Amino acid sequence: MDSTETISPRYVGLDTRDDANILEALVEGQERAVAAARAARPALAAAAGAIVGRLGDTGRIVYIGAGSSGIIAALDGMELAGTFGWPEERVAYLLAEGDRIRAFTGAPEDDPENGRKAIASVGSVARDVVIAVAASGSTPFTLAAVAAAAEQGALTVGLASNADAPLLAAVDLPVFLDSGPEVIVGSTRMAAGTAQKAALNMLSTLVMIRLGRVIDGLMVDVLVDNTKLRLRAIRMLACLAGCDEAAAGKALDACGGRVRPAALVARGLSRGEAEAALANAGGNLRKALASLG
């Protein structure tokens, strides 16, 4: 039996316990989930390295899932543009329920044809990375989508919480998340979901760091589209360039809100010189800053 569907004796009489005891059981489940993500670090590192090697200048990241797994996967992808400046056209989300995520039912995930159609809907994925998430690792929609993507030559990554899951056998880069039995049997939005969220955060963040979109814990490709993010960008620039916030703000404005060239402008370059320095450094801001001495 799948571990996510196992009835654990630890939770017999759960509904008769007091609030503190129930909450302790729930938080223990969350702690197991985080431990599962921690244990998956070698697999996540391997996946990140392969993803960085595949994406190049045009490759997309395509997230696939059904139910809560699909929502968690899509949530990770939705944050890439704002946090890391990842182009929106280079990320896609394929959920079994399509746009019906407010009141989805389980039926669409049982149809493999839906998975094949989902892949077809985004065109060729031959140069892309497909990240499939399924707590059980046996969702027909997800398995069919992965198979269709693999046939085209996509790099496939799979996250599942059952060791013998078909998904883990079907992908190039399997990530097993041993989150164990759920406190509420089969409610994989809980421990399995937390493990998925943590693992996806770790994976996508490591990828973006290796792509040069983070320096010293600073999101140097942040999309500056509101007051909070403008202030954050100014503080980052002041730190990176060693200037005051007034100078950082001027540099940011001179570069149209783009932090990477603005950091070089704040160091005394013109915008054109900053763009050239970044180009010479392959877009890597750390290398470009180092070239200034």
C-alpha cells in the first residue's frame, strides 16, 4: 500500500484527543515533511544541475500536477517572474483541472488523454524542463503528460512521496519525498504537500542561484513593480555598490528598474557601459562587479 494511504496506529482516537494533542500530531507531520525535503538534497542538487544545463537561452520550465500537487507546483512557478525576473513566457503550468481549480473534482486526473493533450497545448517541449509533482506518484494525468514530454526529448523531473511510485521510475531525475503516512489518511495537502512545497522552493531557488539571479542572498533580477519592491531594490543596490540610497535610487531609475545594470551604474558606469560589462560577464553581476576592481 502507498505510504500516503497507510492508516497509522499513531492516530487512532485522534478525534477524541484534546486540542493540544491534535495540534502536536499535526506539527509532527509537518516536521516529517521538512525532514523529507532535507533528505532529498542530493536528488534536488542533481536535478538543479541538469535543469541549469538544459534551459539555455530559450528553454522553459513546465510544471505538471493534479489536485493539491498541481496547485503547489503552479505556485512555485508563479513566483519565478517576480522573485527572479524569470520571463513569464518561459514557464508553463499544466494542471489536470485546467482553470477549474476553485472547485476541482478528481475525475480529470484519471484520464491519461488529458495529460497528453496538456503537453500538446504548449507546443514542442523538446528543449524544456518538465517538473511533475504527484504525492502518490501514480496519477494517470501526470504519468501520461510525463511520457508525452519524454517522447519529445524534454528533461523530466518527478517528485513523489511513495518510494515505488511509477512517476519516479518514469522520469530522468526522480526526487523521493519520504513524508510518511498522513495524520488524516490520504490528505496529501498536509505532510506530502509541505514536503513538495519545500522541495520545489529548494529546487527552483538553487536553479536561479546557479543562473546568476541571486548574489549574497539578494534577488538581483527582482521585478520592481510596486513601492515595496522599489525600496527593496534600492537597499540592495546600496549594499552591492557601497553607495547611499539616494544614489541607488537614481541608478535604478536610469536603468528602468533593472537591478543588475543599476548596480554597475551606481559604481560609476554609464548605462551603456554597464550593459556591456554585463554582456562581457555572461550576465553574471558578481563577475561584472569584480571586473571593476
